[in-house]
Amino acid sequence: MTVLDIKLFRDVRRLWAQVLAVALVVGGGVATLVLAVGSHRSLEETRIAYYERYGFADVFAQAKRAPKALTGRIGEIPGVAAVDARIAKPALLDIPGFSEPASAQFVSLPDNGEAHLNRLYMRSGRFPESGRTEEVVVNEPFARAHGFSEGARFSAILNGKKRELVIVGTALSPEFVYTVGPGDLMPDDRRYAIVWMSEKSLASVYDLDGAFSAVSVKLQPGASERDVIARVDALLDPYGGQAAHGRKDQTSHAWLDHELDMLNNMSRTLPPIFLLVAAFLVNLTLTRLVALEREQIGLFKALGYSDRSVVLHYLKFVALIVATGILLGGVAGTWLGLRVTALFGDFFHFPFLVFAKAPDLYVTAGALSAAAAAIGALRALRDVVKLPPAVAMQPPAPPVYRRLLPASIQLDQIVSQPTLMMIRNIARHPARAVFTALGMALATAILVVSLFTRDSMEHLIDVTYFLADRQDATIGFAEKRIANVVEQVSRLPGVLWPNRSARCPSGFATATSNAGS
């Protein structure tokens, strides 16, 4: 071990607080990068694998009542690889022991074989048997929210008639990764369910034998989604078809895509802030260290140590800080990334998680941290090289001050002496002042970003529930109702003012009211 290495460890021990502070900032940048990019990659890989294994469709469309013979014509459209026609209808639920209103989307399952697209991942139980009108499969989050297991019963109002249903299984579907009820802003697994029923049973309830009300299409690689959507719309238009849409406009996928975009944006905004702060702190610490050890640097050079050896000594000091930060940030980022991925996976109800192995991510995080630290150390190392031995062993010459303002302006008569000294230091060293202000601004930015989400959610809640949706109750209808339903609602006890709203995308018509009691 050389003399300079011994000095290095002594410097680290003496300046351990500053070293740890800078290392933690570097570690924060590394952890944020590993957390955001790593979890985003894992969730993206999970989504891709889930969609591929269970046949998530590319185009979706709905109709009032379309004959099944139309399925073959849709399959003949150029670019279509697979077609799956089914029945999809909204309904209201009556859950024992649950007083709040609940609704569901009922979806048919083929009586013979498995669906070609949007296949179910069975968590427990089995598929409904053909002809057993009471047997259903429900999405696992809904069953878990109510403590339902196989054999549990609840009621639903299907086509105006109340029917008792029995759960024979729980499942997940790539089509309903993010299940948002009609008119809701966030998922509520207690009040909204996805219920799968045999096609024969659901067709008999809605008088759709030999017909379908929803169709899903899988496209061939390179097919034009726009052309397929136009042709599907043309075929379904005579049968009350609604506008077909691609995967990007499918509710579940759109919400999931938005959440992953937010995670990706976080990986682009937070790490640069941490790394810029780290560069500033490295520059500040090393500049101060070089200034304090000016005479030692001159002595080393006088004893024969080259500029390269002295610069390498201080580079080792910076490298030790960066290595500590990379190690701490890598470990913390990996742990947090696993937790965040598992949290997102549970929130989006993925049946499995694919953790993407990304060694390049750690290399990138380390390289960016090292580059930021090197940039911060450049100015201080330049001063080391410029110092001749004879000059370095002498105290630094006092700075040369000159008058910047006219002699008629006497600042000492306006401000106090300490304030005057502060103004002089800022004026004589503008670059240092600018970088100091920038470092403080970036540190403040980290706090603002970390606290921004909570404030945004509180503002969103305030605007949504106290400024926009100020009603006390919302009444939902599974089917269209005549316009005078508003007058009927106005005669309900306690209603002060009814208001009819637009039709919800899922098929639920709503009426809102302000109640007086």
C-alpha cells in the first residue's frame, strides 16, 4: 500500500459524513433508475407473456344482435387471424350482506371447447357446465373482496329478471386486467365484477340463440388495424353495431398502458436530478478538499510525485464514493424494484410475474453515476494539475478585488457588513453561486416530485367529488329507460334535484340526484 493510499483511507475516515452524504445521493439516483426501469421492464414482459399465452385480442366490437353466421365473414377479412364471437351484457348484482349497489359484466363461455381469444386463467374450480343456468365463474378480485369460494351464491338481475347464481370457479382474464366499473375512476372489486356464464345459458336469458353481441379479433402480423376496424364496422352496422376499436382503446389495456407510461416517465425524470445533485456535491467536496490540502499537494510534487499520481489519488477518492453509492443504490433499487413489481402485479391482478434480468441496467446506472461524478471532479482536478510545487506550498494569494459600482454608490451605507461580504462573494464567483443555487433547486425538486403524487390525488378527489360530481346518489340502469324516468326519480323521498347524465360506455344509463335527507 502506497503512502497516497494510506492518506486516502485517512481522508475517508476523517470526512466520513460528507462521503456518506454524497454516496447516498449517488445511491438514490442508481436506486431510482434500477427501480423504475427494472420494474417497468418486468411488468412489460409480464404483460406481453400474459397477452400471448391467453390470446388477448387486437380489435373489439359490440352489436345489439348479430347472427353467428357473420363470424365467418369477419374471419375472411384480410389480415384477420382469429375471431371469437360471444355474448356480453351488463347486469346489476344483489350480494348477500352487502348493502352498496354492485354491478357486473356478464360474458359468455363456449359450451364446447375453450375460447380462441381472451382465454381464462383458472385460479380455482372449473368452467360452468352447459345447460346449468345457475353456474358461473367470477373474477378472482371480486371473489376475494367478498370472501367468496366455490359454492357461494349471489343474485343478479339479468334481462329484468332476478336469478340466483352459484360460483363454480374463479378466474383471471387478459381482457380484464384493470376492471373499472361504469362511471368509476378507480377499480372497486367489491362493487364491480366480471362474471362468465355458459353461452347456452346466457343466450337463453337474453334471447340471443344463434346470435352474439360482442366480437374479438386477432390480427395477423403486419395487418392494417384501421382497415380491419372499418370492415368490421361495415359488417356490424346493420345489426346495431357500435364503433369497433383497437387494443389501445380497450379499457383495461389503456389503463395499464397509462400506468406503465407513468413508471417509464419516472425513470427519465428522477435519476437525472439525483445524478446532477451528486455531481455538484462531488465538485463541492473535492474542491474544498484540494483547497485545504494545498500545501500537502505541493509537498508531494516537491518529493517527486507526478501530477498523474496526485490526480489518481483524488480520483480514487471520488471512485470510492461512487462505488459505495452504486453498491447501496443497486441493492436498494433491486429490492424496491421487486416490491414495486409485485405491488403492480397484485394491483393489476396478473396471474404470474416475469422478472426481467437486466445486467445492462446496472452497468448503465454505474456508468451514469461515474460520469456524473467525473464531471463534478473535473474543475478540482484541473486545479491540482495547475499548481506548481513552489506555489502550492505557499498560502494562496488573496483575491484581487475591484470596484464594480460607481464611487457614488456606497453599499456599506445601505446594507450591513456581513451582507456586503455575501454580495461580494456572489459577485466575485458567479459560476459557483449559480451551481450552488442549481444544487439547492434540484434538491428541492426531489422533494416536490416525491410529494407531488399525494397532492395531485387530493386535488383530483376535491375537484371530482366536491366540484364536478356533487350529487349525493347515482342511480344506474342496466338497460335504456324512457326520458320520464327523471321525473320518477324526482318523486322519490328526499330528492331535491334530479339530473340525467349521458349514457355510460358499458351500457349503463345513469341518473344523479341531490338528496335532502
